[in-house]
Amino acid sequence: MNDDEAAYEAVGHEINRPDPARWRAMTLDDDRVQQTYRVLGQLVKNTQVALTAHKSALSGYQGTRAGYRAANAEYQDWKSRTVHFLGCLNARRRELEDRVRWLRQGHALDRVSGDLRALAKAVADHRDAIRSECGRQATTADRLLWARLDVLSSVSSRTIEPDWTTV
């Protein structure tokens, strides 16, 4: 059994028999949160497909009236439990949405931050080169560029990340 299959099974158990310790383990670190969120999404899709398939099977029922009534009663009972299960899946998924969104944005921000650091280093190197050259005066464009670097540096030093362990 691979990791996603195990997660799929664990999520199913969690929905059917909630256990705070298991849920905490499934959402403790960033990788587990993303995996749990992904598996919840797969379960939502699979459950919706099952609902559609069962409804279609009932609408195509060919048999006696009594048989149809029995099949419909069985379907309604199954549908009621399945809709409840689907609601629980969606509720758990909503619990993780903000954190997953933040994690996804964080990865994008990491890439952008790396690019900005490289650019900032290039601008700082340019400033150092201009200042070290004898007789070379900084232009207005140079000074504006360096001012932007200073603003960028002060903003990046104030970045605050949320602490998800207290949520």
C-alpha cells in the first residue's frame, strides 16, 4: 500500500469514526496537510460519482413495481448516509482550506523571494561598483534604484508568518 492509499484509508476512517489524535496526526505537518486535503478532494469526487451512478442505475431500473419500491427504499437509505458522508468530507476539507492556500502561496512566495534576493544583490553590487569608481557620479536613476532596494529590504525584514500550531 502506498502513502496515498494509506491516507485514503485513514481519511475514510476519520470521517466514519472521528478521532482527534488521528486528525491531529493527519494535519500536523505541511506535507500531511496537503496530502490529507488532496485525499479529501479525491473522496469528494468519488462520492459524487457514486451518487450519480446509483441514481442513474435506479432510474434505469427494469423490474416489477414492488422491486422498484424496494430498490428505491434501499437507494434512499444509502443516499442519506452518503450525503452525510459527503457533508463530513466537505467540512473537514474546509477546515484545511486556509492552511493549504497559505502553503501554496508560501511556495510561490519562496520562488519570488529568491528572484528578488538575486535582483537585490545585483542592485547592491551595482551600487558598490559605482561608489568604488573614482570620478563616477551616481545618476538620478541610480539613486532611485538604490532607494527602491532600501525599501524592499526593509519590507522583507518585517515579513511575519502565521503559527499554525496555535490555530
